[in-house]
Amino acid sequence: MAAGRRVPPHGDGGAVLLRGRFSPGPSPGPAAWSVALTERELQVLRPGGPDAALRLADCVGSAAFPSGPAAACFSLVGYPFRKARWGSPARQRLQRTFRVSQHPNAEENLRIAQAWSQRIRELSLPAAPTRDGVSYGLLPRPCRALVLLNPQSGAGRALEDFQAVVQPMLADADIAATVFVTERPHHAQEKVRDEDLSQWDVLVVMSGDGLLHEVLNGLMERPDWEEALQTPLCILPGGSGNALAASINYYAGNDHVAKKKLLTNCTFILCKGLHAPMDLVSLSTASGKRFFSFLGFGWGFIADVDIDSEKYRRLGNARFTLGTLQCLVRLRVYQGRLSYLPAATEPGTPRDRKAPARRAAPTAGTEAPSGHGALPADTLLVPLGQPVPPHWVVVPEEEFVCVYAIYQSHLGTNLLMAPAARLHDGCIHLFYVGAGISRVALLKIFLAMGRGTHLDLNCPHLHCVPVRAFRLEPRGSAGIMTVDGEALACEPVQGQIHGHMCRVVTAS
């Protein structure tokens, strides 16, 4: 409840739908309060005290139950933002219970309590909008969730945090969680590949980004992969980087937060139950491997930091700070050829004006047919052994400190790399840093990335261009490549965006 606010008869919450006088709490009280329910909030007028209102947008559940021989109660649970002692406001649990006892008949009191509880639940569910042709969906209630949890991810607290933070919130929201604890690499991939998904309404990943990469590629190994990808996915931060979780929090319009504040925000989004399409990127390597990626592909400095800092994973997100400093000391330059297919130019689309580019030599394109059960064809790509198509751009520089193709806003909890990115924008945000950049300039870029202002530095070595497909051909096998934070052997690779391939829990 937001105390100290005077609530007028209709308040700011719209017309009153239900009105009654109830005692606070499950036990008999000395005085009844006037309670009104509108489309947007529950309003309470306390005699002789401050009035209060609870926004239904913050409410995750409500229940009705008998109380004593003749009375009944209804309660609601919300997670409004409250001021924290330091940093951004944090969502905190708030439960309010009201006692219904105006009738001598216990059944009639219970009927009234149930009517209020049901109406509160209905009004607390968010509307599933359609925006720019994108249809949102809503998880059912009750909801069945399979939680895939890696107890070793990040600082090793995922299971403890799930039990302390997540599980009580899911219970409030009528989400029944079945936890599957992974015991080895690719365990989650095998689980979802063979699972009967009709048992579940949502697949929840409580780990870092690497476990979601496993889950996605396990779903893509199924013969019914198209149907399987319609089961909404949810990411809860339990790792070190937590890039997708930070992106989901950012798309929701929340303040930048980390650790348990971020976990609470993401769990609240799950409790509200909205889901929307998410783009995936298909990556193919010269050795014939194919991956589906939701976050990003890296080569050079960022990939070096990600993999070299693995030995510090018990430090949590601080591992990346330490890894960055170490990689700055031994700054490397990598040689290779980078090509890309620019995204369609639209008003407001950021363009790279720093990188003059030459056009690739003409070549014929190929398209692979897509049938029932067949994986989606990469119709924008030609085989890696052939030159890129003539309408592609070949970057003239062939010495790089870093190349990173990202499709979400955040590279990590504290790194807002692509502020314009969205779940389903049909775009890969291709960043590359050319050789010759100083250590100080590179450090400034990463410090500014914490606020998403790195492009405002106008560094001549940093380039960002929106693309639909790209190809990277390193010279030799030196260096580290990563996909969604997982290491790959260094070899030629190319990728293209596939729009609206899966669904992910998000806010509106």
C-alpha cells in the first residue's frame, strides 16, 4: 500500500467496480474500513488514519478462504517498488487481508470474499497487446513451470536464491514450479530435447546465459521444433553475466539493477505472465556446425574477457571487471575479414558513418528449401567457401581488437551495449573495434557502456552498424570465439537473423 495518499471516491484508478466495508486482517477488528476496487487499484479509506491504494499492476495473486465459524477473508499479494537504503527502488512483498463478516451466513461471506478475490485476479492480469504487428500472449493460471537450474552457475547461489526469492513469489502467483537441477554440461539440452512439453506452460532457466543457449539448441534438435519453440521461455538471473535478464529488465522500463533486485524484477515479470516473440540468429561454421543464438557472437577482446575470466566465476559479475583489466594489459590484435548485409534503412535507424566500405565481388546466392521438420533455411547466406553476395559490405580494415554481433540490449548486467535493441527488431547490432585503439580509449568505451553512452564518445576506432547477416573469416585459428558466452573454436563463421522464432516472458 502506498500510505499517506488521500484517495478520492474514484481516485485515479477509474470507476469503482466493487465497494464494501471490511475489517483489516484475518481476526475480528474494532472498526471496518471502506474498500473500493477499480480497474487499476484497490483503494482503502481508513477511519482516522491515512488512506492507501495498491496498484493492481503490482499485484500477482489473490485468494479467498473461510475464517472462523461464520466469517471469510480475501487477501492479495503485491510487489510494489519501495525506496531502498541505497541505489534504485526495489520490489518488496506486500500482503493485505480483509475480513468479510457482514452476513450471519458463512457461505454468503465466503461467496463475497471469492467474488472480490476473483475480480482482483482478473484485473491484475496484464492485457496482452498487439503492437506493431507483434502479438503478446499470457501464461495461464494456474501455470505449470519447468525450472532448469544450474547450481554451479555464477557464484554458486542459484539454488539458494531460487528457494529464498523465486519460489515464494511463484506460489503467490499460482505458478507451480518443478525444479530440474543440472548435473553436467548439456544436461538441460538433453532434457528439453526429449521432454514431453505438453506438461508445461513455461520453461524457466535459472542460471546464466549459457544454460538458455543449451535449452534453445536442445529445442531445435527436436523433430517438432517449431511447436516446441511456442512454449514460452523465461530467464531468471543466476549466473555471472545475466545479459538477457538485464535486457528484459531494461525493456520493461525498470531502473538498472543487479543481484537480488534484478532477480526479483525478473521473477515479478514471470508472475505477471506476458510473453512475446524473440528473434534468434542462426550461426554456421566452416567445420559444419550450426548453432541458434539469442544473445550474441564475439571474437577478440570481449570473447577473451568472457572466457579468460571463467576461473573467477565465484566472484560473480566482478569477474568481468578483473578479466577486462587483465586483457587490457595484454591487448591483442586479430586479423580477419568482416562482411555484412546492412539492415534496411528506416527513419531513426542508427547507421555507421565512420566506416567506408568496399562492395564484395558478385556471386550467385543459394536457398535451402524448408520442409516439415526441417530447420529454417539461411536464405541470406551463401556457403562459406563462396564469396559473399554483391550487395553485402566488406569492411576494409582487416585488423581488429574486437568484433561483437549482439541482438539484445545488454552484454552483461552492467553493460548496455545496444540501447536500441529489442526482442523482435529483426536486427543484429554489429560492433567492431579496429586496430590502433589505445588501452585508455578502450577502457573509456567500456566505462561508458555501463550507461549506454559509448557511441557518444565518437571514437574513430569504434563502429556500430545494424545488419541482417554477417560473416567473419579469421586468418588462422588464433583467438577465442563465443556464442551466448560459450566458447567456440576459432574458424570462419557466418550468421543471419530469423525473426520471431521463439517466445520469451517479458513485460509490455
